[in-house]
Amino acid sequence: VQIERPSADETTYIKIRDVCEEKPVPEGIVLIKGWVHRIRIQSKKLMFVVVRDGTGLMQCVLNDQLCETYDALTLTRESTVEVYGTLNQVPKGKTSPNGFELKAVFFKIISAAPGGKDSADNIFNDDANPEVLLDQRHMVLRDQGPSDIMRFRAFVLNAFRTHYNDNNYCEVTPPLMVQTQVEGGSTLFKFDYYGQDAYLTQSSQLYLETVLPSLGDVYCIAQSFRAEKSRTRRHLSEYTHVEAECSFISFEDLLNRVEKLVCDVSNHIWNHPVAGKILREVNPSFTPPEAPFLRMSYIEGIEWLNEHGQLKPDGTPYVFGDDIPEAPERYMTDSINRPILFHSFPAEVKSFYMPRREEDNRLTESVDLLMPGVGEIVGGSMRIWDLEELMKGYEREGIDPTPYYWFTDQRRYGSCPHGGYGLGLERFLTWMLGLHHVRDVCLYPRFTGRCRP
Ligand code: 4AD
């Protein structure tokens, strides 16, 4: 059966997002172009095709002769199509992704996707092994759940930028190829840089510190890399790091800033018409956290673990100086079940750049923000601003200060008390959406053993 295509001057090309109750329904013949998301054949003379165009889903109704065309008879999932038709609001109770239906008068395949054993239906199989789904990530991203999460991620990135803009931080884009470490040599990715050793950055912190004298409070949203040996549900090899650095602040100011960031972004998303809707669908039990967060010191944490019978892998109780591993930290956070600003860690378990607390020289002005369900989502601290103390920090960690001359110079040319933090975007999203695994919020996750697609 051959049917005529409506002429260009009698049709309006629209994006699906523009069809909604809040806007007037476009009149006359409209044209949509997109991918076949779902096909339901009701009878020989009636079929429903849900089309996706990257802005939404639209149910298209094909009936009578349209169902007998070659294109209709050979239609497969994920083919690209153009559909001409008239828009109708669907009666309450009838299913439609957006409350509307496009009654087709003409449709055509633009590019046919395979059918049979290579059909996309066989890829979107919920029972598939997670590794297979990761190999097929480029296709899986077309599914509703993953694409909602990616859209949500974009809104959250925007909300972080809004927070920083509203609070007068300047955004910078530091280099990701570096010759210094920030968070210990064991997680550095090393590569050959024109015959020299170089690394993929673990954190942009040191670079942010260098621009405080020129730009004031600064932030960046950049990729960080960690050669993590273990596969856990919160560790990635590449992640998006939201980092900020602030001059002339106190440790107390730093804790307040971390708290405000998390509250502002959560509230912004909660009140956002699109992001808020995704959030409520994916994680119905979410409510934005309220300040002030519980503040708990490392020493209090050790006491808590002892009081709650948490022992080290060798069966002995945790004592001052121990690095608290992920499992007991998560147990504590999940039991307390509210955000915890966990602070003042011993110098031995923290980085070379962290200054000591005045009241207790064994402790540092450091903080991790722990969230129920995920654990640590932020790591921050004040920074040593005294030159000699910094030199001792390098020495304690066995770091050669030579390649750090530019960082050290900040303590020579007008030093100041300052501090900052880094927030793992994927952990933040996993927490907000109440998901199990950080890799579900990545476009193309990178973790031990996976660097494709
Ligand atoms: O606690 P970290 O290692 O702190 C720093 O890198 C500081 N230099 C940041 C700063 O002060 N500017 O990492 C900060 C955060 C963690 O709390 C966590 O959310 C995230 O980065 N993160 C990871 N996320 C996913 N996979 C990994 N392997 C991560 N390592 C750290």
C-alpha cells in the first residue's frame, strides 16, 4: 500500500517535549522524528508505536491502510522513523507516556534497525548479566531508566554550578595530566608523557589552591582518576570530582560550607519540575537533608564502633590511629541514618597537606561527609599554610618536594589560612537516587578491568 506524504507547508516539525498539558496543543498536521522505542501490534488494522526523540516519548497510533504498508510490516525496535499525524489528548485512564497520542496519517522508516536474532529487543533484556549490559551500554543508555538518570545527572551538575555562582566562586578547568600526586602513590595512573613520567590527576586541589590569590574562592568540576585495585559498589577508576577551595576561612567555616552545598543542591533538585519528578520516581523515600548535620569526631567514631561491637578483621577492637575501613564506616553511617560530618582524623591516616588541630597535635583539621546508603561522599580539610610545616608533611609521606615547587610557592608568596573539599559526583547521585552501585550513574563507567565501550 502506498500513502502520500503530507506536504511540507501543511506540517509543523516538533520535538516531543513541546507536547504537554502546560502548552497549547499544536494544531493541524505535526511531524516527529525519532527512534522506535516500543511496538505493540493490536490487530491487522491497529498498531501502537512509541517513538523516542531524546526529549520525550510519544505514542503513535497507526491504523487501517498505514498498518499494511511495507514500512509498517517490517518495522523493528530502534529504527529511526518520521511520523506525520494529528495530536489528541488521551482520555484519563488510557496509557500514554505523556498524556497525548499522535494519530498517524503517514509514516516512513528513515533507517531500519536489524530484526531477528540481532533485534534490539534481545539487548534490552533485564535478566542479562551485568557485564553483558555494560558491553552494550551504548544501547542500554537508550532505555528509559538509564536515560532518566543521565538527564538527572545533568540537572545536578547544573545545580552545583548554580550554588557556586550564587556564592561568587569562580570556575576553573585545571589540567588532568599532571606530575604530582595528591592522595597517595598507590592509586596513581602513570603514563608516558613525551618520555617523562606523568599521571592522570587524582584531584585538582593543588591547582585550585594556586589561584586563590588571583581569583578568590574557586571551584572545578573535572574528572579524577584512581587506580583502585578493588571492585566495590562505590569505587570507580574515573569519576567526576566537584572540588572547591576557599581562602581565609576557619575549619568551622569549611564544615558549614560543605553542609550548605549539599543542602542547596538537594533543595534545588527537589524543587525542580523535571529533576524533582525523576527523583521522586526513582527514590520515593528521598527528602532533602536539613542543616545542621551531625558532627562527630574520629575519636567519637572509634568509641561508637567499640560500643557497637565492631571489630577489626583480626578480631581486636579499633584503637586510636586505625584507618576505619569502608564496612564499619558504612555500618555506623547506616545505623545513625543521617548525614555525618566526620572530622579530625589522625595525621597518619590522612594526606601530607593537612594541618594539625590546635587542641590536639595528633589530629588534623580534616572532614569526610558520610551519607546513609553510600558512606563517604565528600573529603575535605584545611591546608597547611606554613612553609616549614608543609616541608615536614612531604618528608613524613616520603614525597620529593621538587616537582611541587609551584604548590610550595603558595606558602612563600603571601600564604593564608585556607581549605577546601572534593565531592564525588557519582556517590552524591547514588545517594540521592537511592541506588546500589555508583556505576549506574556513569555514562560509561570505568572501574577495575573495564575501559570500554
Ligand atoms: O577524599 P578524597 O580522596 O579527597 C581528595 O581527593 C581531596 N584532594 C579533595 C579536595 O579536598 N579538593 O576524594 C574526595 C571524594 C570522596 O569523598 C569521594 O566522594 C570521591 O572523591 N572519590 C571517589 N569516587 C568514586 N570512586 C573513587 N575511586 C573515588 N575516590 C574518591
